[in-house]
Amino acid sequence: MKTKIIVATHKNYEMPENTELYLPVFVGKSLHPDVNHTFQGDNTGDNISLKNSSYNELTALYWAWKNVDADAIGLVHYRRYLSLKRSKSLTAILNQKQVDQLFEQVDVILPKKRNYIIESNYSHYIHAHHKEPLDLTRDIIESDYPKYLQAFDKVMKRSSAHMFNMFVMKSKWLDLYCTWLFDILGKLEKRVDVTDYDTYEGRIYGFISELLLDVWLDTLKPQVAEVNYVHMESEHWLKKGTAFIARKINPQVRE
């Protein structure tokens, strides 16, 4: 099976040696044309590169969806990968043989869910980000994609989710997912006023899409497999824990 896993990056960084399977894509290339001349840019062919400041790694996903010919397409990050192991090494991330074996049984490969334990996905989101865009997303789903509404409400009440916009999907499923996802986000763009959002909060479409993945999965129910999520750098858990507590005390505090 021909598989291409996009490695979204916004900087020069060490990349996997397996260039047949992994393709580094520099995101926001239209916004930063002189930053990197080594990696594939997300600004060729049909693209939304100019939206990178609000769509994050999704500009790489959109580019791959529209421009890459493969039987399966995936998305990971320059410092976040999928692996059957837990080693922080590029030599231990998913390889082609492992991908092929997984796809003999499933349609989608995902990282294991992230657990928030004492918070729901909804409360965690609104403690970290502005509430209005997520509520408007529900309105759009209710009016335009009503069969997904039950799953949306269920996902918001859960305390775990497949985060980070990381996955590998067979092309048939990727086309279904991207058609649905980018239509919803495009409609949300027309309804949200981000004039007063800071740079971090301006990335709302990337943030919201993380929760929409499980909504889509729960509704269409492709066969899935979960593997390890490996962060190649320190995740600064003390800093994250302190920020979490601060948000619980004062919802205006952002990461």
C-alpha cells in the first residue's frame, strides 16, 4: 500500500530518514516564503497556506488531501509521531511494514486517547480557549450535519479524546473526513469574529478540529487502531499542570 505521512513543521528540524513514507511539509509557506527552501511547502497546487496562522497543521493536511496521490495519507508533527514503541527516537516511529500490517485490519490509525480525568473535553476546551467558537461549531453541525450532533454532544461530555490532529487514514476515509471537516471550519470562519483574539487564540480552527475528529469517527465508525503517541522533546508537565490549575481558578488565564 502506498502511504504518505505528512510531517507538519514550521522550522528546520531533524526529519525521518524514510522519505518514501514520510514527507516533511513546511506550513504557512505563503506567509514565510524565505524561511525554508528544503521541505515541501504547503503553498503549491490547491492549498490554504495563507490560513496557517489560524489553521495550524491543517494547512498541511489540506495540501496533502488535494495534492498527494496515495492509498493512505497521514499527519504527524515535527516533534510528535506515532509509534508501536515508546522510544523518543526517529528510528522507532511507525514504518511502512507496520503501517501495512495495521491496515490489513483497520481503516484509520490513531494515537491513544489523551485523558483529562477531572474535566470533560468541553470544560477543558473552554478553560483554555474562547467558548463561543466551539458553541458555534455545534450550531453548524446541528443545522448542516445533524446526524453528527449526537456524537458531538457525547464527545464534549467525555474526558478523553484523540488529540493533536494525528492519524493515518486510507484515502477513501481521508476524503470523507476532510470534505466534512473543512466545510464546517469554512462556515465557522464566516461566523466568528477573531479581531480581539491574540496570536495563540487565533489558532481556533486547529484547536477545534482536534475535537471534531472523534465526532466524525463516532458517527461513521471506520475500523481504528490506536498506537503510541511519542513526543520527541520534554513536555514540561510541571508548567502544564500549573497552567491547568490556573485556568480552573480563573478561566481568563490562557496557556
